[in-house]
Amino acid sequence: MLLCKGANRMRARVRLKAVTMRYSRISVLALASMMGTAALQALAQGVAPPAPVESAPLAPPPGTPAQMPSVPAQAPTAPAPDRSQPGPQPVQPAPAPSGPVVPQPVQPAPQPSMPLEPQPMQPPPTLPVPGQPLPPTPLQQQTGLPDPNATLAGKGADPSDVGEVMLAPKPVLSLSGQATWDQGFQKLSESIKALRAEAQRTGLAVAGRPLALFVETTDEGFRFEAMLPVAIPPGGQAPAPGPDFRMGTSPAGPALRFLHQAPYDDIDSTYETITAYLEAKNIAVKDAFLEEYISDLNDPSDPNLEINVYTQPR
């Protein structure tokens, strides 16, 4: 019994001690918790919030000139108004018209007295070929006088050059004549000299190279009209020529131009060439042939003699 009671007591002490120790732990934890809360409140009340950090400007790098602090600009003081000068006067309105404004009718543009005709367009000037000499200016353009060396339609480049030209009529001093074929060159030369002498006597200015129109040919010879282009004086009245001379007009219209460039004794070969050309082209021409003497008829054997021969189609 005693052993049993002693064992029970021992167990009760052990259990009590265990309970006491459990409550002691709980009390200690509760006390620690209370003390921690009080400490945190005390810290929260006693510690001040951090002060704001003031930023200072950075120092300039070495070698940079120091900048002076900018000073705010002061507005300029307005000058006091000058009371001695008179001020601007108010603008007076324009006076109103006394009566109603009546619009004026628009005047039409004046009509031309004559109908306007379109002007023909002028062709552009022909530029000279580089490297070639310029053609000589006609004497009439240089001095205003007639050109005694002017031709009816220029001159061909060579004997093989056949030109289709248009002959313009010119006033001429003419002289009729006839000759055999052997005397042909001499008779033509004498007639041209007589025409020049008559033009000089009457005061007519020579205006071109001499001409000869062959009006009839036979086996023995020919009849011709020697002509010398002249300029009619101002007023349109030509002086009266001598009994063997008369005033007339050179042939005009379309023509074919052939060039004879050889002695006059060889002119038959040029006419043979003309006949062959006309037959090959089937061109019918008038019976009269016109010779224009670019060179003077001084020597029938002159190899440089130049003559324009014109034939006119029918």
C-alpha cells in the first residue's frame, strides 16, 4: 500500500511539474509579446521621420569658365507721354454722294477700219556652211545702185548642173540683128557694145548681164535680139532711145538653165547636150533659146568663157 501511494504521489508531482512548466512557458511568451508591442510603439513615437535631402548643383569640370548666375531682365520703363505734342486725329469718313451712283456703260474696243489679213510667214534665214566663204553681197544692196553683173537666175555649179528656175521680167534696151554662123560671135559682141554705148548716152544704168534671144535659125545663120538689162529712172519714164534701139522686157516664166563653160567655138556641143536632155525627159520647149553672157565676149577661144543657156517649156 505504501509503495502504491508513494508511486502515485511521484506521478502527481511529475504531472504538476509538467503543468507548471507549461504555464510558465505560456506566461513567458505572453510577457515577451507584450513587451515587444510596447517597444515597437515606443520606437514609433520616439523616432522622427527623415529630413528631405537638398540637392546641390554639381561643380563644373576643370577648365570650364565659371558661369555667373543669371539675373532676371528688367522690363524697360515706358517713357512718359509728351503732353505738349498733339495726338492723332480721328479719321473722318468719306462724304456720302449727294445722288445715287449710276454705273457707266463699258465702251467697246474700236474696230479696225480695214479687215486684218494674215501676214505670210517668213522662212528662217539660211545659215552658211562652216568652212565655206560667204557669197559676195550684191552691189545694189551695198550702195543702192543696180548691179551690172546680176544674172536672171544665178549660175550653175558646173556644166552637168541643170537648174529649174523662174525668170523674172526685167526692163531691157534691145537691138535686133542677124549673122551667119561664121560671123555669129563677132556680131553678138558688136551688138552688146552698141547697147552699152546707147545706155550710157541716154543715162540708163546697166542692171544685169547682156542677153541674146535667138528667134530664128537656118542652115546659113540666125536672127537674134540683143538685150541689155537697165534700171528705169525714178518716175517710171525711160528716155527715148536712138532709131535702131527700143525698150522692152526680158523673157519671163519657168525655164531650164544649162551652163556652157568652154570656148564659144565649142558651144555646139552644149546644144547637143541640151537636145539629148530634153529628148530623154520628153520635154517640149519653145523654139527660141536665150543666152546670158556671164563673161564678156572678147575672145571666142577663151576656155573660161561662161554662158547661161535658158530654154522655156511650152
